[in-house]
Amino acid sequence: MTKTILEMDNITKTFPGVKALNDVNLKVRQGEIHALIGENGAGKSTLMKVLSGVHPFGTYDGKILYEGDICEFKTINDSENKRIVIIHQELALIPELSIAENIFLGNERAKKGIINWNETIVETRELLKKVGLHVDPQETVKNIGVGQQQLVEIAKALSKQVKLLILDEPTAALNEDDSENLLNLLLEFKKQGMTAILISHKLKELFKVSDTITVLRDGQTIATYPLKENKVSEAQIIKDMVGRDLTNLFPERYPNIKENVVFEVKDWNVYHPLDKERQILHNINLNVKEGEIIGIAGLMGAGRTELAMSVFGRSYGKKITGQLFKNGKEIVFKNVNDAIKNGIAYVSENRKEYGLILIDSVKKNLTLANLKKISNRNVLNASKEANISEALKEQMNIKTPSVEQQTVNLSGGNQQKVVLGKWIFAEPDILILDEPTRGIDVGAKFEIYKIINELAEKGKSIIMISSELPELIGMCDRIYTLSEGRITGEIQKDEANQETLMTHMTQSWRS
């Protein structure tokens, strides 16, 4: 029988006002891929931060046994000395440094303070070969894609002779091909004897590669399933995660779409902001009616986000031409402020960089997009701000002990609700949602879908961009497909299926 490499017994971790972990137990066998799953805020990342020394010994209760030894990690270096390495959801690479410099940062190949660059480059090349990345070790990290950066992080872990690799949402920002490559790489490492703990919300991925699944809910261990011995269903896992049955992944919707077109994009052309000869979007035409949810589907690089950002106050692109109409009248934007004034809101796919001020409170973030409403003669009304933020917290079902809590301390799903709440408070007529459920669990997704439906029922016009085709099919009344910066199809809800969408998404404009 395979021996246990890791035991975490009765781990309890408390933050101000929140018990993040409550007597959590986890056992991981040597050489297995052990999946850790749960809703946002269930405690998954917190548990792994305890294991890796991010939350040092003394700040939590409970016991960690690794390879039979009691471990009291006070720093990340302590856990890495035991060859435990964590790769966080937000990659910790320095964009301006080379791949080689990033891999050996803090672990330099040096003698008497002088780095041996030849040894560094040779070792980097070997590590990149192991992870299947064929790029120059001296290439700057900012010049490679997100999928390749994820492989650089894994190469960095291999440079530390990792025995237990922890991956927190490693495929959240990857396209389908990059995700597949990463999962196959994990299976290859498993054959070589490496142990891995994999945190993910993507059930299909977990069922494909995992030997065991442990479910956390509200900071507690709910169940552990050895997949080879116990053929547990996705439905059971979801029930364990959310504490209830989710018979439908998408809430019931009763469309109340009016005939009037609220927003129209006509003959829209956009060029790259740095390369003014490179056209990104070509003659885009689309419209959305009152109370309608339209979807935009496209593969990575098709131009979905570029379309959303260029429309939202020209926040992307150069040499932009074309027309925008609201309720039949042409509107002209010079900047984002103009877009907001004209009732357009944009929820970015990157909530942490573009959607939130993480070090600020939930209260400040919720009211940020409409300060005029809580001000009198440019003086902020603190009482009004507090009351409105509390009301938005309840409306959006944001799980936080207080609106004074720093937004960085919220789970991903609750951060996304704050972003949505912020823009709802801005009272837009048109809401552009770019990957609104990226990186959040199935329970939080359901809540966000309900919010989107409620907004449409109130007459808001929704434009929804998503990489998940089932999400678009389940939520949208019409779906536009993009390929190579061009609209290649407009599909009605009753005609939409994954095969049809993919056919249009892969259509070349040259054909």
C-alpha cells in the first residue's frame, strides 16, 4: 500500500472576524495527484498557505506531518527546504527579467557572490526541456504567453528538486490547448514519482488526472473520495461543495426582450496600440436590445477583450473607426469617463488588476464608480456611503464580516461580486461582462448568473464574453462568434450548440 507523505491534522486558522479553517484534515499519499476542491472562500488556498509557510507556524492551530516528521514551517524557505513548492494562482514571475533569471531568482548558481551565467543558461535549457517549453532561456518573461509562463513556474519548482508540488488554479487563465498540455505534464511527473496537490474549480480536469479528491466547505473537510475505489459523480461533488443539490447549472430565466435596440456597434475597426499597421478588429457590427443578453464567443486571440475595451471609452487600440449608437443616436467617446456617463459599464476579465483596488475596503470599491451619488458639492457623505455599501453587500450576497474589510481578503467569487456591485451602483444601461465567472466555483457562478438574469429582467442590456461555450449557451439569447478579429456568425439561442459555435469560431476570413 502506498505510504502517506503528508498529514494535516485539525488545522484551524482564524483571520479578524473570520474562521477560515476549522479542524481541517488532509492526507496525501506519495506519488498521487490529490485534488482539493470547494467553493471560493472554502479555505483551499489558506490551507495550502499554511502548508507552504506563507501562514507561519504559530498563526494557526493543528499539526503538519511530512514524511513522518512534525513540521513547523515559519517561512516559505522552510517548506522549500523540505522540497515542497507552491505555485500560486497569480504567477510570481518578474516580467522584465529573463526566463533563466526568474527560474533561479533566490536560488542563483553562484560562487562567492558571482553568478555563473553559463551554468544558469545550461540548467535552464534542461529544465525547459523537461516541461516541454522550447524557448530561449534569455527571452524576457513579458514576451511569452500565459501558458508558457505557467510552465516557467513549474520549471522553477523543478529547479528546487520538488517532491510535493502544489498548484493553485493552474489552468484558470489558460486556453484549452495549454490546459491540456499542463495536465499531461502533471501525469508525466506522477509517473516519475512526484506528488501533487491540485486546486481547481474545473471538475472535468480533476476527474481526468486526480487519484483522490478532498472537498472543503466553509473551512471544514466535507469528504475525501479515492477515485479508483469510489466512482463518485460530479453531481455529488457539487452537492458536497455547495451544501445543496444544483439540479441545473444555470438558473431559470424568463426573457422579457423589447424590440428596441439599445446599443449598436457599426463598422468598428481597431488597430494594435503599439503596431499601428496591425489591424485587430475588422468591420465589427453587432447590437443588443433592451433586456437581452448577447454572447461573444471566440478562441484566444480572436479579439473579444480588445472589442470590449475599445468600445468602452477607447481603452484599447489606435486608429479606431466606426460608429456607436445608443437608442438610435450616435455617441462619441474620448475616454472611459465618457462611456460611464453614457451608461456603459465594463467588468474586466482581470478583476484584480482592472476591477478592484485590493488594498482598499469593500465599501470604497462598491461605491467607486458613482461617487457623485454619495457626495454633496464634492464632499463625500460617509453615512450615505456606509448605508449604500451595506445594501449592495446584501443585494450581491457578498460574504464578508464587514464592508470595512480589505477587498484583498475576500475569496475570488466574492471579489467578483464586488466588481459587479460597483458597476450596478453606477446604474448603467449597457453592461459588458468579460469572463464574469473566471476562476470561481460552481456555487458562486450560479449566484452571478442569477444577478445577470435579474439585471436583464430590469431592462438592462448585457454583452457577455466567455471562453466557456456551455456558459454562453446556457445564458445568452443570441451569440456572436469572432474569428481573427471578424464577426463570423450570429446564432440564435435555439440553434446554439458547441459544435455550431466552434465551427464559426474556427472559420478563417480568407476562406
